[in-house]
Amino acid sequence: MIERVLERGLLPFEAMTCDTLYGQSGWLRAQLRRGGVVYMAEVPQNTQVYLSPPEVGIPQVLPGQRGRRLTRLQVLSATKPVEVRQVARRADTILCWVRVRTTERGVLEDEFAVRRVWTVYEDKPVEEWLVIRREVNGRLSYALSNAPSEAPLEELAWLKCQRYFVEQVHQDAKSEIGWDELKAQRYQAWEHHLAMTILATWFVAQTKLD
């Protein structure tokens, strides 16, 4: 789907965000990197990352060591991976208050921290951003991103929060417009129902903006 959007060039976008179901897929993140797509991918709290570049290679057989020669690539460095929730607890992980957005109740501000981390995909180290968010209720969430290494904290925090608006549009379309009330079984009927839902949602958004 993303490749089709890129090929047709009809829907320009700045970045792709996704929840943990897709974010934990190393394959998907690799495909996005190869396609030049910036992503902000939510990951589970037990996702393992390295805080320094891991050395990957084939272990050498020591003199006098018996057994078959190893042929599979492995992480050779002594540095062990840590879970992202452990990274959030480290003393050198500095959380800063960042303004998220304006709400009906005022300004929403949460704490964010960003760190350069490494994951391993297809036996190769991959450098990514780890973005940590702690909400006012104490809830922590984590995301990996291939945003440029010089990206500032505020920009990464802003990008991590953008999926909220996508989810809110889906919720409004179901609760207010009737997207969840389709009872037809044909795929074309679903397409028509979705098209009408999008048009109605767009009209509501334009009216609010006006």
C-alpha cells in the first residue's frame, strides 16, 4: 500500500506512524528505510536495543577448540541488549517537558526523552532513534524512528504524537459519521461506504476550520 502511494505520488506525506503491531516488525521498518520513508514506529516495552554499536561477525575458533566451525553471524561485542523500558529508567536518560498540543482543557504537556540506539536486522546493526514518552498519568510509551540524526527533541516528540489525530479521525468516523454501521457484504459496497464516510468527515473538518 505504501509503495503504491509513493509510485502514484497522489498523496504526499511527511512520515509514516504505526502502532506496536506493525512497529515491532523489523522487516517493515527495513522496507521503509529502503524506500526513503521516515517512520515513527511504536514498539512494545520489552523491545531490545543496544546503547552502543554492536559488532556482528562470525566467532573465530580458538586454538585447540573442538567442534564444527561456526558459519552464522552473531553479535560479538560484550555489550548486551537492554529492553526499552530499562533504558527509560537509566539515570542518563533525561526526560524533558514538551508541549504536545492544545486541548479543550488547555495545553497538554508530557515528558519526552530521545536516545540513539541500535537494533540488529538481517545480521546488520541499524541505528535508530528511541523516543520515550511519559504522560502525566505515568504511562510510558516507546517508538523507534529513522528520522535524521540531527532531528531535535521537539520535532521527534511532535512526530510521535501525530498518530493521535489518525486514531481520533477513525473514532469520530465510527461514532459520529456511521463508518462502523456497514452491513453489506460486497467489497465494492464497502468502498462506496468508505468514500461517503471520508467525504462527510472532510466536510465536518472544513466546517470546523471555517
